[in-house]
Amino acid sequence: MKSSRRSFLITSLGVASSVALTRQALAADAAKLEESDPTAQALGYVHDAAKVDKAKQPKFVAGEDCSNCQLYQGKAGEAFGPCPIFNGKLVSKDGWCSAYTKKAG
Ligand code: SF4
């Protein structure tokens, strides 16, 4: 009886720590891209496409944003989604960067 209780406790602790690790991994994956991030700055990323500096980003066309970019991996209805250009960090669906590629179709 005692030993089965001990193994139950050990198993529970193991499960609890894997859940904690999974949560940590998810939190790390789900980091939002900051505009101050050096890669974001290099590519002129902004959270709001309306704020693109058109003098610095002459190829920007009004109406372009992450939600209609080929590379955007966010789900419909979510405000942020992963972008492979920024190692899967979350970009705003209303954002824009100079790697913008119009979604086909
Ligand atoms: S590559 Fe596309 S989805 Fe990614 S940040 Fe630039 S515009 Fe947005």
C-alpha cells in the first residue's frame, strides 16, 4: 500500500513537471514580436500597417497587412499569429513588414 502510494506521488510529480515545461515552451513560442526587435527594425515591421513609414518603405501599398500576406500563419479571428520570417514570433494581423508577399488567390 505504502509503495503504491509513493509511486502514485512520483508519477503525479512527473506529470506536473511536464505540464509546467510544456507551458513554458508554449509561452516561449508564443512571444510577440516587438517593433524594437532588431530584425523587426531591419524589415520595417510595425504592428499597424497604417503606420508604415512610406518614405522608408516605398514598396508598401495601402491595404497590405499581415492578414493578407502569404507568410502569415495566424488563424482567422485571432489578432496575432506566427510569422516564419521572425522565427515564428507572433505578429499582428494588422501589421506589415518589407518581406510582405501577397497571398495567392
Ligand atoms: S512577412 Fe508578412 S506576415 Fe510576416 S510580418 Fe511581414 S507582412 Fe507580416
